[in-house]
Amino acid sequence: MTHGPFSCEGGCACGAVRYRVTSKPMIVHACHCLNCQRQTGSVHAINALIETDRVILLSGEIEEFLADTPSGRGQRIALCASCKVALWSNYLLNNLGEHLRFLRVGTLDDPSLTPPDVHIFTASRLPWHVLPDETPSVEAYYDLKATWSQDSLQRLKALRQRMGVRHK
Ligand SMILES: [Zn+2]
Ligand SMILES: [Zn+2]
């Protein structure tokens, strides 16, 4: 992570959409599920989880696409209206879903700023894709409290309180 205040920008392939991220993410997932493989055409998606209001659209027009998820509830994927590159998505699990954004790390100008903290759904990992030893990986999903930093758990709690989503 960078020192001092974190701020970075990103955008789509044609350059119409530009956005700014105003803080570091809460956690970064490398997701190996088959949906992410299909959507990215690659071995996994890299999703930075961050409060929706910390991703500011600077220019361009966003188009939305509703995609399937393993939960069956779907996710809303934001694409550049011109080049159709996916920039982020919101999972429609509950009220929180609207306010928790999954930013596609590959669309940052410097994707190396936010390396994956955890590899998830590795049960469907492509067999020839070798995972790094130093990063935790799980076959499906992980235990939130054991995986997220204290700081990020506090941010999630604050987000839930702001949105009125109750803890289970
Ligand atoms: Zn574009
Ligand atoms: Zn996935």
C-alpha cells in the first residue's frame, strides 16, 4: 500500500469512463469462480471491495448489466457505454449490496496498488494456474472476521450502520 492519503484513478479501454478511488479498499479478492472466469475471459477476477461513495465517476457514461451469481440474487455490472468494458459491480445480496462496490482492479491505471488479499472459490481454479504461497486461498468463501483487517471490519460496521443493515 502507498503511504499517506490513498487516491488513484482508473478507466475503461476507450478512455470515455474515468473514475477516482478516494481510499484504499477494505479487501481485495481474486475470485476463481466460473462466473468471474467467464466475465473476465481470464483465470480470475480481481475485485477491490470498497464503499460505493469512495468511487467517483469523473467522466463518461455507465451502462448496467444484470448478471447471474452463485447465490441466484445477481450482480449489477457497470460497463462503459461505448467500449463495454466492465469497471465495477454491486452484488444484490441485501441493502448493503448497493453500498459495497466490487471494483475491477485491472481497470486501475496502476493495478499493482491493490494486490489480492485472498484467493476465493479456488475449487474451480484452472489447474495450470499456480497460486502464490504467501496469499491465503480458500476453496469457496472465507470467514469474514478471520480474514479482514480490524480497520476494514470497522469500515464495514460503519457502512452497515449508515445503511441500517442489521447484524445477523
Ligand atoms: Zn470505454
Ligand atoms: Zn467470482
